[in-house]
Amino acid sequence: MSVGSVVILGGRSEIGLEIAARLAPGRPVILAARRSGDLERERAGVLAAGATSVETVEFDADHLADHGRVLSEIVELGPIDVVVLAFGILGDQARAETDAQHAVNVIHTDFVAQVGVLTHLAQLLRAQGSGRIVVFSSVAGARVRRANYVYGSAKAGLDGFASGLGDALHGSGVRLLLVRPGFVIGQMTEGMTPAPMSSTPGQVADAVVKALRRGRERVWVPGMLRPAIFVMRLLPQAIWRRMPR
């Protein structure tokens, strides 16, 4: 029986590549991203981590019409074990408050495109009868703040969709892991002041791999965020609207 592949949708993502490196030994890995011909450095890193092979696939999450074709081509490469949705943008909150197109772009990539990919994946993996999907929500979506409500609202929508999809997949042989990290110190947040309870891409990847091995459905990174968010949800709106990013 062949070993299922690890698929990273967003093949340049720091978190995605850290997860790929941890899952790589003895498995084929597929990195899907725009300008897939320029992924040689990422490909070499995953091969060095122990992957049996690394394929690169052209994938633009914002091109919804291509999702079905690209994902079907990935399935044709062999059985899939884990698919990580590692694409997304942070956007510029100040710009999004006056530039409607920018606001829509953030919502499109961080919610609409994710919904499209997840719907195709669910069908393909149901047909396969197995597979695991990793979806990244965010603490920003647990209770949307005025300071980053565009990004936060996209993550809130994704959190709800992924939660429902995970329940819909119950009993199909396909499982969905919903990851809710806090502030992640990396390229996406370069130049920003780290928030309390921040983590690194490596720490997020460690938590994801551990949760996959335990068959978990939800994981907060770091774990102390879960009780912290419970308290934050109780704060009066007059206080909450002044909370920083």
C-alpha cells in the first residue's frame, strides 16, 4: 500500500513548510503555489527533511475557477494523507477601511478562496475514503476587534465554515483539524510588534503535527489562548472596541 502524500496549498508559507518538514520523512510531498517553477529552495528543504519526492504544482488560490482542475490533478498523483491550507494574506486594515477593493481582496483570499478549496477537497477525499485537512483560523476570528476587523471577519467566517464542514465529514473517513493560532512571528507579520502569547511558525507546526497524531479536531496555539479567549468574550463592548490588534 502506497504512503499518502502531504500537500501544502501555499507552498511558500513558513508554517506550511515547517509542517511539511515534520511530516516529510518517508512520504511524497506536493508544494502548490503561484510561480511554482521558483520553488526550488523550498523543494530542496523538504527533500532534505526526508521526503521521498517533492512535486511542485501551479496554484493560485484567488482563481476559483481553477480549483477543481488543480486539486483533481493533485489527486491523480497518488493518494493523499494530509492537505494543509497554508495560503492567506493579512492585508492592511487602515487601507481596507477606505479602499473597498482591498477589503474585498482580503475577504476573497482568506475566506472565499478557502471555502472553494475546502468544498472541492471534501468531495475528492470523500471519494478516496480517507485524508486529513488542516485549516488555519485565527484568534482574530474568535471575537472580531475594531483594530483588525477586515482580516478578523474573514477568519471568523472561515472558522464557522470549517467547523461545520468538519461535522459534515464525520463518519466519511476524512477528518478536519481546525487550528486557531494567535500572533505568529514571521514574514507575514514582519515589522509588527508581537502580541502577548505569540508563537513562531515552528511552534505552530509542532502543535499541528501533535494534534494530527492525536486525531484532534481543534487546537489553539499556544494552548493558553483558549482560556484567555473565554475571558475576552466576556469583556463589555466599550472596552473591547479599544483592544489593540
